[in-house]
Amino acid sequence: MTDAARVCDLDGALRAVVPALDAHLLSPATGTGFGVDATFRALLDVPVPQQGAGDTETLRVLAEVVVPDAMRMTGPGFLGWITTGATVVPSVARLVATLAGTQRYLGHSTGLLESVALRWLAEACALPGAMEGVFSSSGSVANLVAIGAARQHAYEQHGHDPARTGMRDLPAGRIYASTEVHHCILKAAGILGLGRDAVALLPVDGAQRVDVPAMRAALEADTRDGIVPVAVVGIAGTTNTGVIDDLDALADLAEEFGAWFHVDGAYGLFGRLDPRLADRYRALDRADSVVVDAHKWLCVPTGIGATFVRDRSQLGRTFTGEPSEYLEGAFDATESGGEWRSSPWDSMGPPFHDWSLDLSAPARGLVVWSALHEIGVDGLRARIVRDNDYARALADLVRADPALELLSEPELSICCFRYVGDGTRGAAEVDELNRVLVRRLHASTPYVPSPTTVHGRVAIRPCFINPRTEETDVRALVTCVREIGDALASEGTA
């Protein structure tokens, strides 16, 4: 067997790559500045090889080219969007799942952990005991699964089965959410045949929460027009500012108008573990569906969302692909010599494929199980409280500095603020200055917040979910913002 065709041993492969991962992505010094070096492009963006280079050379390129120029979300200063580098144990568990859990089915350990991890996740978030879940590849897909169930439920109340017969000739449906809702809800509406325009994007109040009276008015008007109320969507932690909608009021509206009550907690569901915020989540006990992303605050590798519903048979009616002989029909215990002999291959286990989009799917539960097994609920709670504290500490620092302005009061772990300098610049000038400021932060410091807009003003938006961030980074971020802002102001930028 040639070098290019043989299967290399795992230990040797890891020894070739792990030192580079430690040095460039996991060491405390990671992310001391993010310059732009295009060398890797010339080395990687080449025609497909006709003859393989072999394992040794491929591993060398991974270690010496790919890793040094990889996205350094593991650095303590990465505070952008709502994503972060995974911690080590669930990263290793992902490798185990790749080799030992290539499917989430059957009577093997990885199949069992799919169910165990879903139960643990629900218990950690104090979801009602009747809620059952299914993993998917992201919060976007998790929300699609939930909205799919909502659509099925809404039209079943009118005697229709949209998953079987389609949406043709059915009355129009509507989903109700705020302008702060994640765009994946619009995408879900488009995919499910409702149309993106079927999402009523309602205004928010001064705290960036959905305007409940405006939602009521929209529901009343649509009901008069014969439009089917498919779902009321509450956000347990908006991606923009991290605030939690008035879930109790939204649950009341959903009940009154016969709509499915869905809570998007992809980012913020774990916030329920912070005792200071637990009351804000009371209405989860009334939700028909809830989603959460494990690859956000739980810090597992990207690609693990979860949908929880009160009745998984609703998911089955929505997403079944119909039974097939080669699949469902293949998993019956067989009799041999008058005795029953069982093996891990005799049963398919729970029909996760009928509750979601995937048939073949990795053992995501193994990865989630590893993270919760490592730190437990108490460790996760400590992480949530610490990160929320960071956002509050940042807000205090901003309030104490006349050159900075707080644009949103932190509820979870996001704090939006901006540099205003001496206050003599107009609104457009301040916006442009902050746009440039964020770009310079990214290029010349370890700190990578994302830009956004709040109340129409450009903001600097750090989101604290990075497990490697420390309190000193909060203060250092403010120092860097002040230094760069002062320099830009003196240059006359904007």
C-alpha cells in the first residue's frame, strides 16, 4: 500500500497536529493581534491533486499552514457575535464521536447518550418534564424544526395536514415576533411555504423587547382577516443586545389566540441558571417549543442545536420520511436455533430521523454529554453568572467614562456601547468613527467585539461567552477602545 493510500495511525496523526493547536489556538498568549497574512491562500487555493501527497505531508500542512492562520475564536479576547472556541474535553469528544459514533442510532453507547444528553440538557435548563428533544446542526435548524411543528399544529386545528398535502389552497398563516428576532425565523417561514413575508416583525420598546400591545393589535387584525396565527415567538436573549422578551405576556397572547408559543433560547436559554434572572424565564413552563444551542454557552464544537417540544409526535407528523424496508424494517430481533439472540444492531432506537431533518447524523449527544459530565450544572451556572457579571462590569466602566456611551443595559452577557469623545461630533460622525474603531480593534489588538446598531446608532458589541476570557480582559477592552478612539479623534477620522 502506498503512503498516499494507507490509513495512518491516530496517535501519530495527533502528535503531528496537537502541538500546533496548543501553540497557536490554546495557549494563554493566543490572539495578541490579528494581522492579515495572505500566504496561506497561495499554499491552499490550488487545483485538486491528481496524486495524493500522503498522510505525513497533509498533516504537516495542517500543522504549519492551516492552524497558524485559523480563526482564533479560542483567544480570550474574542468577544464577537455569539460564538466561541470550544473547550478541550468536548472537542476530544467530537473526535470520539467521529470515530465511535458515526450515527446517533442503535443500541450502542453513543445511541444511548443521544437520549441522555437531551434529558440532561432539559434538566439543566429546568424545562418542563414532559418536554422531549432532538438535536440538529444549528440554532437555525433547531428553530426550523420548531416552526415546522408550529405550522403543522396550526393547520391541523383547521383539518389540514400541510406536511403531507402541502400549503396549496390553505389560508395564509402568520408568525409574530419582534424586529430583533433572528433572521433564521424568516428563513424557516420561507422553507415551510408560509413565506418570509408571513413573519410579522413588530416594533420593540425602549429596552429592545417586543412591544406586546403591538403584537396584540397585529393578532387581532389578522384574526379578523382570517389569517391563521401559526406561532408567537418570544426571544430568551436576543442576539443583538441580549435582552429577554416579556415571555409571560407572550404566553398569554399565544393562549388567547390559539397560537403555538415558541421560545428562541439559542443563545440565552442557559441564562435561566443565573438566579438573578430566573424569574424572567417562568413562562418556559407554558412554551410549546424551546430551542437552545449547545455550541454557544456550553462551549462545545459548532454544529449542535436542540429543539424541545411538549409532544414529539407533532414532530413525527411534520418530518417523517415515511418508513422504508431497508431502514426501519431492518431492525427487528432475529430468532436463531429456537433462542432469541440480541445484539446492538437489533434495534434502531428512538426515531430521531422522524423528528428532524437528518437521516444520517453524528452522535451530537455524546459531545453534549461530555461537556455536562465535565463541569456539571453548577459549573455551567458559574460560567453564566461570570459572563453576565462581565457585561455588567463593562457597563459600569462605560458609565464612569464621559468619552463612552452605554447604548443598552446588559441583561445577559452582551453590552453595547460606543466611543463619543468630547461630545462635539454629529451623529453621522460618531457612527463612522465607531465603525473604524472596531476595524482597528480587530487588526491591532486581541479584542474582537462585533459592530451592530442599537436605536439606529452604531455600537461596539462584546458578547461574553468565551470560557477563556478573564476580568482583566474587560478592563483591557475599555482601555483599547479609549486609546484607539482618542487616536482617531485626534486624527480627525470621520
